[in-house]
Amino acid sequence: MKTSCLLALPLAAILIAGCSKKAEPEVTPPSNPPTLSERAEKTYENTKDAISAKLTEWNLTPSDIKADLEKSGRVVRDKTLAAGEKVGGALDNARIVTVINGKYVGDKDLSALKINVDASEGVVTLKGTVASVELIGRAIALALDTEGVSQVISVLTLDTGETSATPAASSPGMM
């Protein structure tokens, strides 16, 4: 009888240990990674927020721009260059123009085809048309927020949507 009791104790211990199963953490199914479109939209929103902050910092709100346009017909903003940031020659000017044009292409409200960007020794000049005063500010902010740019001069005008199309004269004999 003593032998059966001695065998029963380890057997009971094994059974109890087997029954007290540790709780396993729940496994959540992996979420789908964001699509390219979702990532692009998120990037656009982040960029838009960053630009909004810069518009205020650089006095590029619509009221600031309207006041400048009424005074002189153009908007000029200077930026202090960071330590080590250089203002260079023709190659650097070409890089600045390319970077700014790329920013305009990436902005769904600005047209790189309607804004001409020139750069010379860190001074960027913007010429052309945009749809609103807010877009003048955004164009200036994007240009100012480019490495190597120390000043932006904007002579951008508002596109009223009117075109001065003259009917083409047809030449005799041509049909």
C-alpha cells in the first residue's frame, strides 16, 4: 500500500502540472502594410502641415502677401543660412532650381509649368501665375525651405482664368 501511495503522489503532481496550462499571449493577425497611395497621402499631409508652420514663421500668410503685393508688387523673404550651408556657383544654382521644380511637381496645387524658377548665388526668383494668394505663400515657402537658398523674390501674379486668345487668321488657300 505504501508503494502505491508513493507512486500516486508523483503521478498526481504530473497531472496537476499538465492541467495548469500557462496562458499564451493572443496572436493578432498581421495588419496589411499601407498601400502606396495611402503612404503618399500621409506624406502629403505631413508636408502640408510642415509648410503651414513655415508660412506663419516666414510671414507668408495671405494677409502678409497681400500687404507686400500692394506695397511693391512682389514678395521678398530672406533666410539665414545654416552653418556650413553654402551658396555656390552654376552647378549649385541648377541643383536649387531642380529641387524647387521637383517640389512644385509634387504639390498638387502648384504647377511647375506655370512657375519659372531662376537661381543665382542663393537668391531665387519666382515668376509666373498661381491660382490664389495662399499658393504664392506656399511657392515661396517651398523655395525658401531648400538647401542653399538665402532669399526668395516672388513676382508671381494671380491667374484670373482669363485668356487673351485671339482667333487665328486663316490664310487664303489653306483649309
